[in-house]
Amino acid sequence: MFPKKVPELTYKEVVTGLKKLEFKKQPGKSTAHEQWKVEGSFRLKKVTVDKHLAPFDKELVHAMAKQAGVPVREFCRLCKDKKYRP
């Protein structure tokens, strides 16, 4: 069901990938989950990140990529790219 070579990602890597996709962290609302949102051309996209579950396994990486609206491989590539500095 999931691609075989989906790496585990750290919280910092996921945040880097979301920033590359122009997501912005929403103000906290006394919950452990962070909400990252981006205004799209058709609708608002939202990704939920639970910092306490890091490093994220392949199922969670797949779920975050789906919420972001990008393929899993592209999401992992954006997260692992060391050249980008937000």
C-alpha cells in the first residue's frame, strides 16, 4: 500500500518541507498538534503535525504528504533537501 522506501522524517525535516511548500504555522490553541495551512488556488490545505510523535514513520509521512496535496516521494525529497534554508 505504501511505497517501500519512505524514510522516517524528523520534526525539523517535516517543517522544512512544509515551509518549501509555503505552508505557515497557525497560532497554537492549547493542543499538542500543530496546524500548518496554505491558501491554495482552489481551497485551503491543512497539515496536522504532532511534534511529540517525531520521528515520523512511513504511515504518518504518507498521511502528511496526502494532506499537503503532493506525492510522497516529492514530499520526502523536499524534507530531506539540505540546500534550502528557510
